[in-house]
Amino acid sequence: MLEFNGKSVYNALSMGKLHFLSSRVPTIKRLKISDTRAEILRFEAARNTAKEELQVLYKKSLTEVGEANAQIFQIHLMMLDDEDYFGAIRTMIQNQKVNAEYAVSYTSDIFARSFSEMDDEYMQARASDVNDISNRLITKLSGDDKDKNILTEPSIIVAEDLTPSETVQLDKEKILGFVTFGGSPSSHTAILARTMNIPAIIGTGEIPCSHHGENAILDGYSGAVFINPSDEKIADFKQRKALEEERIELLSSLKGKPNITKSNRKIDIFANIGGPSDLAAVIQNDAGGIGLFRSEFLYLQRKDFPTEDEQFAIYKEVAERMLGKPVIVRTLDIGADKQIDYFNLPKEENPALGFRAIRICLTDTNVFKTQLRALLRASAYGNISIMLPMIISLEEINRAKQVFEESKDELRLQNIPFNENIQLGIMIETPAAAIISDLLAPQVDFFSIGTNDLSQYTLAIDRQNSSLESFFDPHHTAILRLIEMVVKNAHNCGKWVGICGELGADMELTEKFIDMGVDELSVSPSYILKLREKIINLP
Ligand code: PEP
Ligand code: MG
């Protein structure tokens, strides 16, 4: 039995086969080859497959994003025909008797370096193209393709780290837990684990992929991963799993009960979701509503923009299944850690401080309006509210409202029904919004505090960077003061305020939040009953 330790981001237990995700380029080892002819043939086959793949990508982009954007694939195709580059790789395999992966990686490094040292900017940029080609070839050579990410049986996912677009591609029904070598507690993998009620352990350091397919136990209480567990460990797991199930049973007796403290102080508990597939957990855990529907997940799961009708159908389904309970849909929040290829966003030095969320919507108002129209139409079928992410100014609210009003006018002209009293709120997740919350409150119907981003921006700590863990204090006085200030400013203006970041589920703070007057906590569905239990027992 082997043991690896990390930090648990959700307390739960599971056992199953390890499935290593291989979306990243594997580490390259130098190996001695005896049959260099066969190795060169293997390399040529990989090169041909890469060419075929690029031709398909080129044609697809030509129709979807136009000649200018498709050109990148032409450049890569040309590189795949460059005799200097390939001659050098073949010679290296032939003369030094090394494996093709190593020859590609070594030669590409040299070519990339000489490109990056050139004076001409255009030539410098070709360095990243060489790296791209090299990665594509190495992936082909090592058979380390994306289809390996298809889960054939329930498995524990192991990866260096996972981006939201990688997690959305996984078949959720088959995920037993997550282990990431890096990662952070407010990453979307952690959020997904909490929604799904499965263990997630981050920061284990590298686990060799030779353990792919082996049996393991994830202990989300202690943060340990046991590979090939002993009989004793398995027996212990079974006993604890049975206790865990008993506890879940006990919590289910709290369904239908109000969230009221012993001294009659009340707070709403809503759920955070990424799409209709999370609704079963929301209903099962008796949420009072949906406090955050991260609508960008609808965009992440696809290869192209979702149409108004497609979005309408989804929002309508959520509104209807929630039977009149509030459903707060946050408008598109992509950028930063949530990248979507078809948006063709520029690469940025600091994506968390970059072109994201409302900034994209206010720039591409067609994308924004498509979503707003879909939401407005769905508002006729339930209790939908709209929430804007990443707001920093009054100006942004005004610009968003203008598109919102235009969308309403269009629907009125088309005689399409919608809720004329639909509420519009904002997320308070930037220090700027918190500091001017007294000015913002009169302009909106409610606030929801996004503590994941509010903490990252207040403390200047990247929420994705696990190596900063020792500097990160989720209970930092600066964050608590900002929350208190936002609650006061909202209430002074007669507006309600909730918390929808991960801190909302932090039970060490529940009493403090109630004391501050927070009106609603929106948490992962698996935390709803635990939080209710905590509240019922508060003085
Ligand atoms: C937040 O920032 O706290 C939040 C709820 O939004 P997200 O985690 O999706 O950025
Ligand atoms: Mg956020």
C-alpha cells in the first residue's frame, strides 16, 4: 500500500480505480533505441496524423472564424513540412539512437530558442508555434491522446490540475473523487466535488501515472490517498463509509425545517449550480432556491456559442423544476481560469485581472443580449433573477442596464412574455465594488458576495496558485470587514445581500455572518443540510 497526502477540500470517502487524466504533455525521457529505422517510421506516422489533424482544424476554423484566425494552422502545417526541422529530428534519431519523443522535444527546444532570440517580432512569435507542433507530435507519439480522458467505469480522477473546461468534459456519473497534484480550495474542481458530494484532495505532489487503473481509497477527511490499500485499510474504509451514510441519513431528517437559530434569527440557504444536471442534488438537499447558477458552464460544455433558444430551454427547465423558488442566474463569467476556445480571446499576462466576465459582455453586446433575451423569456416560467459578475463601477451597471432594457423592448415588440418585475443584482467580488457598495446599492435589487474572487483580489493571492497556500487566510480581517461593510450598505438602502463564494459554507463563520445580518448563504448542495444543522444549534 502506498500513501500520498494533500489537503482535503471536501470531506467524504470513496474507493475505486485511479484514472490519470492526460491532457498535458507527458514528461519526456531519453531512451536508447536499437531499431532506428522503426523509430523513424513511428515518427513519420505521428507527423502524418498531426498533419491530417491540422488540415481538419484549418478547414473548420476557416468556416467558423475566418481566414485570419485559421492561418495559425496553415503555419503549423508548413512547419510540419519544414525539412530543416524534420531533417534535424531524423538525424538525431539515426545518429544518437534516441527515442522519437526525445528527439522532437530536444530539436524543438533548439528551434524555439533560436526563433525567440531573433530581432523580428513576427519571427519571435514562431517560437510558440514550434512548441505547439512539438507538443502535438509528442502527444501523438506517446499515444497520450484526449480520448484517454473518456471514463469507461466509475473512477477517481487524478491530474496535475484541472481546468473548468476539462472538468466539464468528464462524465460526472462516473467520477468517484478528485486528486490533483496542485490546485486550490476555491478552484472549480473543488467546487465540483462539493456539488457532487465526492472527496477531493489537492496538492499531493506528483503521483506516478504508472498507478493508472490501480485501486485506491480517497480519505477526504484526512487528505490521504491510499493506493493498493491493505485488507485492513479496506475494512476500515467500509466501516467509516457506513457511518458516513448514517450521518447523511440523519441530516436528511432536517429536510423541510427552517434555518432558524435558537434565538429566532433566520437566514436563507440557497444552492450553487453549474447547470440542470445539479438540480437533483439541489432538490434532494432541500435548498431554498438557487443563489448562483454559473451560466458559463453552458458555454464551456460546447464547441460553439449556445443560441438564444438553447439557453432559453435550459433556464426554463431550471426555473420550472425549482417550482417558483428563486433562481439567480449569473450572466456569463468567462476569462481567467475559464477559457473557451471559440471566444478567441487574446492570451493575457494576467488573465485574472484581464478581459473577463462583464467586460466581455459589455464589449460583445450581441453575446450578452442573446443571454439576456433567453433569461428574460425564461422568467415567464418561474422566479428568475439576473446577476452580473465582476462589477467594479456604476458605469458598468448602467451600460449593462442599457442592453437589458433594449432586450426587454425587443421582446415587448415581438409580443414575447417575460416577468416585467425581474430583479437585477450584482456580485460583489472586487474590492472596488465592496468599497463603493453604498453607491451601487441604489442601482440594483440585491448583492451577492463572491468571496472566492473578493479574497483573491483583496489579498493579492491567485486562487489557482497552490504554492501560496501558506499565505492565504480565508478569515483575513480585511475580507470580513469588506463583507460587513457591504451588508451595511445594502441594508441602508433596503436591499438584501447574500454570500455565494465558498466562504458561505465555512461553518466557523456562520454565526458571524448571521450577526452581520447576511440574508442568504448560497453553497454547494452537499453543504445545505450541514449548514442548517449548524444554524439550528446556534444560540
Ligand atoms: C466567487 O468569486 O466567489 C464566485 C462565487 O464566483 P466564481 O467562483 O465562479 O468565480
Ligand atoms: Mg467569481
